[in-house]
Amino acid sequence: MKNPQAFPTHPDAPLSCDGMTLRDYFAAKAMQATVTAWIQQSIYPSTDFEVAQNAYAVADAMLKEREA
């Protein structure tokens, strides 16, 4: 599965930084949407790990779909 940088910079940029990957970016967006939906429905996960696990599962699915 390809996991490029979320915000690539030009190779000649003076202050180049790798930053977050696309997987991390997708997971952050998925977590934001999922937690918002859970709060609206009064559903609360039992652990922070459950939140992260869900977010990265969505991110992995999004990356897989990009390759299709």
C-alpha cells in the first residue's frame, strides 16, 4: 500500500520537512468525523485505542481504494 506524504514539498525548498503521511492525514480526518458522529449519538468508545484503531482502519481502506 502506498503511503505518500500528505503535503509534499518541492525538492528545492529551503526548509524541506517530511511531515505527516497521507495515512496519518486520512486517519485524523476519519477520527474527527467518527468522534463527532459518536458524540451526536451519545456513543462513547471504551478506550482511546478503540478510537485510533477505527480511524486507521478507515485510513487504510481509503489508501487501498486509491490504488484500485
